[in-house]
Amino acid sequence: MNVDTEEVRVPYRETIGGARRGRGASTRKQTGGHGQFGVAWLRVAPQERGAGFEFVDKIVGGAIPPPVHSRGAEGIEETMSTGGVHGFPVVDVRVECFDGSTTRSTPPR
């Protein structure tokens, strides 16, 4: 009897070990004028195993325009899918955006 074998492939995943708070910034160049600059303050916390990704928008008073909120969540998800510290997708994380600002000028140095 012949048995076919192949190397075992393990779908490794990463997550975070504890809650943290941080600031993220992005710049978007535009032709013919100033670029756009945005800053977001985030709280990041681990979730139960299997809970997936959760983005919570706690912005009040228009500090960040609503269309930017969804792009921020998409950017976080994309970054998580491309890999964490060891290059594996990051899972089971809750991200809360609680403050921020946008402007149509160049970022502070």
C-alpha cells in the first residue's frame, strides 16, 4: 500500500497581549495644491479568541469627517492582514478611534 504524504501547513496567526493607546498619522499628496494630513488617536485591545476584528468609532463633534472613518478602519484591517511582528495575520483585536484631526496642509515635523 502506498501512502501520499505532504508537509503540514499550519495557519499561524498573531494577536496582541494587552491594551495599548497610540497615535497614527497619514499624509495624502495631491497634485496642484496642499496635501491632506490626518491624525487619529486609537485604543487597541485584545478580544476573545475567535472574536475577529472590531472597529469602534467614538469620534464626536466632527474631529474627523465621517468618510475618513471607514477608510481608517479599512487601512487598519489591511495592515492587520499583511502581518504582525512575525509576518502572520493579526486577529482578535478591538480598535477604538477616540480622537483625531484632519487638515489640508503639510504635517508637522
